[in-house]
Amino acid sequence: MKDNETVKGIQGGSLISIKGLKKHYNGGRVKALDGVDMEIKKGEVVVIIGPSGSGKSTFLRSLNLLEIPTEGKIIFDGADITDPKSNINLHRRKMGMVFQHFNLFNNMNILKNMTIAPMKLLKKSREEAEQKAKALLKRVGLEDRASAFPSQLSGGQKQRVAIVRALCMEPEVMLFDEPTSALDPEMVGEVLDVMKSLASEGMTMAVVTHEMGFAKEVATRVVFMDGGKILEQGTPDEIFSNPQNPRLKDFLSKVLV
Amino acid sequence: MFDELRDKIMLCFIDNGYWEWLVEGFLHTVLITVFAVILGLVFGIILAAVRSSYDKNEETLKLRGGVGYYLLKAINFICKIYITVIRGVPVVVQLMIWYFVILVSSKSDIFVAVIAFGFNSAAYVAEIFRGGIMSIDNGQFEAGRSLGFNYVQTMIHIVIPQTVKAVLPTLLNEIIALLKETSIAGYVGIMDLTKAGDLIRGRTFEAFVPLIAVAIIYLVTVVVLTKVFTTIERRLRRNER
């Protein structure tokens, strides 16, 4: 108990605090993450950019332990979730995640997709869970698709459902793993709009994306990763207008055409 | 010509009441098949659960450390050996081993057959289900885990329902194969459908009629079974894809 308190004190307002995170494969020959430290404060929108293979997705997936780090600590809400004795399932309830390929449950309709976790895990009544789900669907303009199955939705619709499915658990932080990379270009906007409105409400977000426009507009902090390390971070303005690291300059020259 | 055929049919089934053998044999075949399928499914699913849990969690458990990893690894190894042995030994030989060696004191021949065919089928069912579980996109699994479901809950609510649908056609294959495999029960003196037909042949010195009759009964059973499975499959798929 005392440990947790000290940790909380040191952190200040940090919701997630990452220390020396490493992820090695093949006995250390492949270093997907090679010592990453980061603090994510409440209400921050951290956008992580970098070339493919830079470790940014691995980093994001480590935050809720979908990837188990080889080394390092992740303190979430004052608790060390990398401690094998901690119950990761309880922490994950408070960390919503949105995937590149949506990952809606194929065998359930949209409403069931959104209510199954609150009902089974938070023991909410069906009425309560459905009411919340319908309100969220309405917010993203999909209230008429509640009884549809994922296969009947477009990519953009699926991703909007995936976002509100995560919100149904009332998470403290939302993790986005390239949420628009699998979308047709005309559907990217509708998903980004939902994310923007979430950010404007003060949701803490960590976003891995190639959408530089989103990063410039919405991020409170942009983090550039390459080779499993954070090479530079700062406000969108600092990163995009005045990059220092040569690799970042090179990266930006390729993506900002 | 039709008169001749009719006489043969009368001789083989009606005159001496041999039709009763066919009925009894068919009932034995069904009895053995049904219970062997149940045993095979239950035990096979347990085997599949172990094997796929190991496949899915190996890396995680290894990194998290502790006894759990070694325990699962050991149980998985035993399951693998079981599957290898069962699949590597002809089912007739297995049946005879059960009958003449392991369960030699059993009073019920049918029971021995159920055990032999059930434990044989379990090995195949296990691999069918494991293949099914591994074929479900890992994203489904990750989405479940990311919401806070634990491994078992994710399996029960999300992965298994999709797996069942995916494996139904292959499972039907296994059940049909099992039904027909029971025709070797005569090796240990059980009068199943095949044995009944063969007994009639021996008594009447008439091969064509009883054997064709047996063939038709198997065929019709398989057709009915297929029909049932197709209906279930269609129901399950109604709302998707």
C-alpha cells in the first residue's frame, strides 16, 4: 500500500507512467522496444508517430499488456500492472482499446457487441447497458444500426462502433492503434471526427496514427518513435515546424508531401 | 426376375425372422455411435482446450513466469502423446486391446465398444476444435481481452461460439466416419448392423440381399445425419456474413 502511495506522489498528475519499457524477441536479437519512458497525464492526447517497424504499435499494445514487456514497469492509476500478481483484467476495464481492424465480435449484433462487457463484467442490468449503448450509438450517428451485424457495416461505421464499444466500459484512457489505417479514404474523416470530439471532452488518449493532420490539430503532445525508442517529443508545433532529430526530419519529409 | 428377388428377400428377412437381427444390429450401431460421439466430444473438447490454451498463452505464461507455465506445458505434452498414439494405431487394434486386455473383465461388450470408439474419436475431435479455435482471427480474442474479459470468459463468450460454427462441417465428417467405423465391432463379437447382415449371409448363403440392405441402412442414416447438421449450420449462420 505504502509503495503505491509513494508512486502516486512522485507521479503528480500522471495517469500512466512507463519506465524503461523493453520488448525483445528471439532472445534479444529483435528489439521492438528498447527502453521507453513516458508519462501520460490525465486529459492528455498523446499522438505517437514513426515509420513502420518503429515499435509504436508494440508500445501501445504494451500499455494494456496485449504485449507482455520483457522489461520495464507500467504504472496505471498508481498500480504496477506489470507486476505478475496484479490482476490485469481489472485494469483493462479502465483502458479502452480501438484496433486497426475494428475487431467487432462477428457473432453478435452491434448492441450485443456493446453491452456484453458491461453486463458480464460490470454486472450492469440489460436495460442500463442498452440505454447507455444506444445513447453512445446516437452520438456517433448509428442509432439505427443497433440490431445490424458487423458484416453489414462499412469500415467507418465499424470503427465508430468499436470506439463506442470501448466507451461503454467508461474507461479512464483510450488507446488507438492505427484506427484509420484500414479504412477507405472517404471514411477516415468520420472516425477522426469521433476521436476529436472525445478529445475535446477531456478523454485521455494515446493514439498511434499516420494521420499527421489529426496529430497537428488534436494532439497535446506528439511523440516520434524509431528503432524502439522515443527520439523526440513535444507540442505539435515543435515537432512539425521545428523538428530537431535528423530521423524525424527525414520521416516528416516523406509523410508531409 | 422380380419374383426371384422377392423370394430372396423373404428368405433373408421374413421367413426366419432374421429382420429382427438387422433391427437389433442397427440399434447397437446407433447406441455405440451416439455414446462414443458424446464421449469423443467431451474428452476431445477438454484436450482441445488444453492444447489451444497452451498455443495461445505459451509466450505470455513464459514471460510472466511461475509454476503455471510448466504445469500447462506438461499437461499439453501428455495430450500430444495421447493424440499421437490414438491416431497412429488402427481403431480395430485399439478395440481389441480394450476388449482383450484393458477391459477384459467388463460384462458389457457395448460399453467396451463405446470406450474404444469414444477415446479414439476424442483425438480427432480435439484436433478439429483446436484447428477451429486457432482459425478464429486473433483480433476477436484481443478485443475480448482488451475489454477486461479473462482468458476463459473470452473463450466462452466470444471465441467458442464462432469456433462451433466453423467446425460443424468437419465435425460431421468425424461423426460419419465414426458411425461407419463401428462396423468393426463384430471383431469382438458385438452384433452391430454389419455383423447382423453377415450372420444372415452365413445362414442363408445369400450375399447380395443382406449386404445391400446393410449398405442402404448405413447410407440412409448418414443422409439423415447430414440433413440435421445442414439445418443446424444454416440456423447458426442466419445472421452473419
